Amino acid sequence: MKTTFAYLASAALLAVGLVKMAVQASTQSTLLIPTCLGQSVALPVASAGTPLLHCWGCYTAALGAVGLTVLAANGLKQTRQRRVSALS
């Protein structure tokens, strides 16, 4: 049950992050980039490219992808250990 919940949580994080990135990309007409001195630089969407998608959605999607990868690797490891112990 814990593994199922972990898979669902990781998949939800990935989905929410991707949705947030898509929503942000479709709603903004300019991208405001904060500078070191407390000011910000406005960048039109046409020239923003991939930095436009950079928001908390990036980190959420990355966390979900890492979680799914770790869970899948752990599942493969456990399956392999079961097979080896069954053959012994």
C-alpha cells in the first residue's frame, strides 16, 4: 500500500508540474525576470522561449519524475532479489 501511494503521489506531482508549466506558458504575455538589485526585466513571450516555462511547475515535475524513477528502480531491484532467492 505504501508503494502504491508513493507511485500515485509521484505521478500526481509530475502531472501537476506539467499542467502548471502549460498554464503559465499559455497565460503570460511577458516574462518578468528579477535581477540582483531588486528590479526586474520584462521579456516578451515571443523571445522568451523555454525560460517562460520556468516556475514552480519545473521543480514539481522534476520531483515527480525523480520519484517515479527511484520507485521503478527499487521495484526492479526487489523483483531481481526475489528471482535470485527463488533460484537458490
